Amino acid sequence: MGKHANLGPSSASRWLNCPGSVALCATVPEEPSSEYADEGTFAHDIAERAIRAVRDEGFATDVALDNLIGTESRCGRFQVDPAMAGHLKWYVRRCEELLAHADIALVESRVEVIPGKVWGTADFICVVGDALMVDDLKYGAGLAVSPIDNPQLKIYGLGAVERLRTTEPKIYEKLKSVRLGISQPRCPGGGGDYHLELAELLAWKEEVLLPGVAATEDPEAPLAAGEWCRFCPARATCPALREKALEAAQGAFSDVKALEPAAEPPSVEGLSVDQLGKALAAIPAVKTWIAAIDEHAYKLANRGVAIPGFKVVRKRSVRKWRDPEEAAELLSFILPEGVSPHHAPKLLSPAQAEKLLDKNARGLLGVCITSPDTGTVLVSESDSRPAISAGEVFDVLESGDNENE
């Protein structure tokens, strides 16, 4: 689909609230795609294929998705299983219902609001009567996303309106209302619909979007820290985010030196109500900044940069059975009489089994136990685990396991 626009819809919340972030992000290296993002891209691809099968070949949603079970991603890391198909069914079925009444429907279609500046790819767009429907799939399970006043969806809606105005003038002339929807099947608190009049959407373009785009082009565009910093590529080096975190600390603690690692942190019970309020309000930005520091330091350490007082070590591995059925069979023979190898409703863990066995019997479990490599993590030098060399870090990264704890 090509490179994302600098003023892409998915990051609109950030650049509309922090216009200076556009120039700042241009100074940092492009971040590699995460496993979660890659999985989301794959889920979108499967959903698109299912919707096209419904629209173009007449399949029902369940059949279209069931036919895709077993499909692998190009990278080979993901595969459509019944769970993924089940998550996507609600979204695809929603699109199927709209297709039955739509005058026009577009799937994974490029929309452009300001040529060369603000454009993106909308998951699903259709027109039913005088209403424009925009549906966006969010496969992430961690952060609930609401469609209410969502700038990403509003940009998709505006792009759809512009496209219809130039390619389908008769359909465009009938438009009166807009429904912006999000389907987030893996996150119970996310998703929903947001309804507004077409006139309201067009007014938002003039009053918010266009001034916001112009602000990003100002050489003196300001930086502003807020909840939109969470996914900002420049969050690790952003002075505004750092200042907000420091300001929060100073507001909560009368002596900022108390935050030094060697000092005893001040008592939370001793904070005034005013200090508590300031600290609570700043928690999202502080958490974002701290996470950015951790992530940035971890990346540098993986490249061989020495971080004073810290080292990269292997994560602690949780032992598990190589073959649960084989382990259950072995345990049924060596466990004390009357003891079941299962701790309802699951098989005993290696640690649970060892507690029930004497020293000699424990040795028999070795062939059934594995301790998978779970990657690396940056920790204090005081940690008892041995540091690993830059070469070992490289091997871990090459294998695709580079998630920090």
C-alpha cells in the first residue's frame, strides 16, 4: 500500500494536538513494525478477503471466513485459526449486512482529503440511502478505541465524501448523515458507532482539520504532551514529554531530589490533596515517558551501547511440558498412589508435579520439560543473571524475539 502519509489518519490525534511532533518525528529513525502491528495487518488482510468473497462471490460470512482457516501470513509467523476467524466474524457480518442495502461499497480503499498531505486507506465504506457508513477494524486487544469524535474516522469520512463527490456525484448529492463505526472484537470496552450530520463533518474539516494541518507546517510549531504521546515515534527524545513528567514530579513532591535512585521516595500518605490531584492528572504522560525511556535504552543496549549501571540479560523462562499427553502418562505412573496428574481443569505444571515427588522421581521428569527462550530484558547490574554479549543479542533479534518486558 506504500508509505504512510506524514499526516496519516491513524496518527491524527497526535499531530492535531501536537503539531510540532511532525517535524520532531522526522528526525528519528523509522521504528520497525511490532509483532502486534504485523498481526493486525494480517487480520485486516483476512477480513478484506472475506468481505470480497461475500460481496463478489456471494458467500455468507461464516463460510467466507471458515474457508480462510489455515491461511498463513507472508512472513510465516501468523495463521488463521478458528479463534481469529471467530474474532473477525462480527466485523465481516456487519459489513455483509450493509452490502445487502448499499448503493456503493468500497473495501480497503484509498481516500484523500488534502492531496499529497492527508490521505489513508479506509477499511470499509458504503452508502445506504442518504447515509455514509465508515467502518474501521481494530484487532488490538490492549487499548480500547472509541469512535466518538475520533479524528481518524472523521478523516476517512471526509475522504469518502470527497471521493464520492468526484466519482459518484448522484450518490454524493443525496448524502445527509454519517455513521462512523469501529469494530474491536478482542477488546470488550472498545468499538461502537458515532452518528453526526454531514454538515457537522464538513464544519470539523474547516474548523479543526485544515487549521491543524497548517499548524504542522509552521517551523515554530509547538510540542504538546498528552495521551496522544503513547505511540509517538519521538516519545523517547521529546522535550515536551520530558518536561511534563518533570513538572508532575515537582508538583507532587516538594523536593525533586527525593526522586534520585539512592534516596528514599517521599511518603504518598504525606501528599496534599492538591499534590495528589496534580500527580494523578500527569500519570498517563509520565507512564508514556518512562516506557519510552525503557524502550529506547533497551534498543541502544541491543546495539552494543553500554548503559551505565545496566545490562542486557535473558528473561526468566517458565518451564513447561514438551508434550502434555506424554507428561500426563508419565505422571500417572510415578505420582504417589491416589494423586491425579491433573489439577482441575489442567495438567499439573512441572513445579506442581515436583512438589509431589521425591528427589529420585523428579529426575524422571527431565525428558518431558522444556524451558523456552523468552528473549532478553535490560536490568540493573545488581541482577543475579549474567549479562549477554552483543553477539548473543544479535542472535536473539535475528530470531525475531526482541520484545522487552
